[in-house]
Amino acid sequence: MAVSISVVVLLVVLTVVFLRSGRLKFTHALVCMLLGFYLAGSSLAPDIHNGLSGAADVVSSVRP
């Protein structure tokens, strides 16, 4: 749960930065948001969740 919340916060921050810099239009952000909601409700959601969890585990296991 903590990983997904931090990813959401990171994506929101990046979206705000891109919107303020003028490199991301509001309509593009809206389309990306709608795509995320549709993916979350699809049958691919568990596979996407497992892939992101696996990637987070790999990144968290790396020691500098």
C-alpha cells in the first residue's frame, strides 16, 4: 500500500511540474488519467500491480 501511494504522489508531482512548465497540456494529462482509471478496472490490473510490486522489490533490494 505504501509503495502505491508514493507512486501516486510522485506522478501527481511530475504532472504538476510538467503542466506548469508548459510541456504537458491539460488535455494530455486528462487522457493519461482516464487511461489509468480504465486500466485499473480492466483484467490487466492484477498483472500491472504484480509487475510494479516486483520492480519495487528489486529497486528496494539494491544497496548503494
